[in-house]
Amino acid sequence: MTARGLIVAAPHSGAGKTTVALAIMAALKRRGMAVGAAKAGPDYIDPAFHAAITGSASLNLDSWAMPPKLLDALAAQVAESADIVVIEGVMGLFDGAEGARGRTGATADLAARFGLPVMLVIDVARQAQSAAAVVRGFAAHDPAVRIAGIILNRVGSERHRLLVCAAIAALDIPVLGAVPREIALALPERHLGLVQAGEHADLSILSDRLAAAAERHLDLDTIAASAAPLTTGGAAPAGLVALSPPGQRVALARDLAFSFVYPHLIDAWRRAGAEILPFSPLADEPPPDHADCCWLPGGYPELHAAQLAAAHRFRSGLRRFAETRPVHGECGGYMVLGQTLEEAAGTRHAMTGLLGHSTSFAKPKLHLGYRSARLLADSVLGCRGSIVRGHEFHYASLVRSGDDAPFAEVADSEGRMLGTAGGSRGRVSGTFFHAIAGDAYAVFFGTHAEYQTRRRVTRR
């Protein structure tokens, strides 16, 4: 592995690290470099922007949900065709779950594991010299994490910049950029984060604006030179995958209502020999009939509930499909498998009715956190008793639980049991839980056919 890498992080969410990371990616690509991208932690939206800017898939690297060897394998995959890898952090640099050192989900875990320098983005809109105290604390907090440079964001004036830079200069950590407050590079948001990349009319214009801003306001030469060789703990076992393919031919719902699917899962399924067959429920398309499994990922079905309710070919086709083959829904997909979905304004729409629950956004409540799920029956996610790690992030609530068999027993990141979750009826299953990877002791290896053989042996 010859690629060099760096991490763009911040003391807290909302400091501007996504915009700065995208600007660095866009500018380095415009300079002719092959840029690899990754996102720390569980996130669907930011990696889609990374991919649009760099022209290659951005993978998630999650030290809590992914076994170490899988983490190494994915990092190596990002680096294999890149000159430089830019990893965007999650939340604050040291924010994560309670857990063993290196397995907390924090961005700092990746910096320490891969030996990568951190570019720390600091929002100085409401401070000046005090920013130096923030830098001092972050630089000294963990000797295994090296702060290689500071990027100031939302700088009010030249005098403001000089005050902050003078205070930081005593720490012997260079300030490698200062983005003025009036630079209009902020991306629009909604309740689950940024508006999706696929909803922007022309991302090439955004990429050009970001690259121009980086050239004007960042010391790109020094930032690129600060990148260090990306090192891993050694070669990962051949055939290592996060989750075995749910089928040999997987019908995958994919449009603006169903867009939350992790690239590392799709790539792993393809590498294991599975064929991915996209279809669009919003275009009233049923799952392809030659598929042997259907996967409904998360997304924003609540923004398209009326259109989904009117998609009769999709709904009837999915019901026929479920008579003979497995159907699984995650979060938004789980909502669509239910009886009804209620919009924030109170209007209810009929969904597919393949499971007995109903969901609502009338009283939005945030459900957020890592989850460890023990499967209660054989399913597309694995054998009964298998442990799958992932997360929840949604504002919908169950207003009717139905009488389906529960899908899994779920615990939070600290091991506290949260009860049963999701539902299973016949060949249909679903849950609010997004799967990221099998547990450290339950990662599946090999092809879909080999996995099915393993299931048969386990069930005897």
C-alpha cells in the first residue's frame, strides 16, 4: 500500500469539517491527484458527496461496529488506487461510545490505528485567542493522535484571523487555512443531515466552488505534504466480508426514497459473487422477478409517502415476490413494509402491509445510537443467534407494533438491553436497525453459496 492519508476532524459537530473535507478533496483532484475518500462512523449522506467529488466510492470506517481486520481491509481498499486518502471524521475527534481502546467508534481510533495526521477544523465565529486553548487540549489529549494542522472556519475579518493565529503560534502547530465567515459554501440540511447528493442539480458546480475556495483559503501544498503513509495491522484474511450476501441475485430498492445503503456492503456482496439488481419503487417498479432476495434500505420514504402509496405495481409486485423469496427492510424500508406511514402533517398513507406495524412522524422523536443485535431466527442477516452490529438514526415512532414475531434482541453500545426490535412474518423481515457488520466473532466469510451451506450445518 503506497497511498498517503490524512483525517479532517473537529472539536464538535457543526464546525464545518464536511465542507472543508470536500473542498480539500475537490482541490486535490483538480490538481490531478487520485483521491480516495472515507467517512468515520455510520453515515450515508456524506460519503455520497465524497463519491460525487472524487469520482470513486467512499467507504465507511467504523471502529465500534467493524472488527479490526475488516477495518484494515476496507482502509486498504480505499487506498489501493489512490494517491492520497482523505478521511472525514464524525462528531468531535474523540467522541464515541464507551468501549475498549480503539473500538469506540471515535475518529481518534482511526488516527491512532492507521498512523494518520489530523487536520483540526475549528469554528472561531464566537472566539479568538481562546481557540489556542482548544488546540492545546486536543493536541495533548492522546499521544497516539497527532494534530498536524489547524484550519480556521468562519473567520470574521483579517484582524480576527491574526489574533487567532498569533495565539496558536505558541503551540508549534501550523494554521493551514482560514475560511472567511461570508464564504457561502454551507450545504442545505434536513432532519437526518445534509440534503442528499443526488438531489443537487449540478454537483460539478459545487465541486468547482469548493476547489476554488480551497485554493484561495487553504495551504494545500502543506496539507498534502502532511499526509502520512496509511498503515494497517497486516493483511486481512481472504474472503473477509462485513455480511454475507442476502442472495445470489439481490433486488435492491434504489431511488430518492431508498438511498441509505452502505457501499462496503454492496461491494462485498459483489466480490462474493452476488449480482445487484436495482429497481425504483418511486417509479412504480416491482422487484425484478429473477431476483432471489429483495432488500429495501433506509432513506426518506416519509417525503414520498403519497407517491409510494400510489405505486400499485411496486406494492403488488413486492407482495407476490414475498410469497416465495425473502424481503428485508431497514429503517425506511421497514416503515414501507408496515401497514401505514403517517406524515408529519398527520396524513396517513397505506404501505405494503407485509408486516403488522405502523409508523408516524406526527410527533418526531430522535432515536440515535449504536446497536448490537442478536438475531432471533435465521434471516438474510445471518443465522439465528448471530450478532450483528449497526446503528439507529430516525425520527419515526411505532404507533402500532403489530403481532409479528420479533426480529432481534437489541442492546446499545454499552451492552444495556433495549428489548426486542423489528418484526418477522414468513419470508419478510424488517427493523429500524441498520446493519454495518457482523460482530468480531460472527463475521461471515465466502460466497453466498458457502454461507447457505454454513446455515444448513448450523441448523442441524
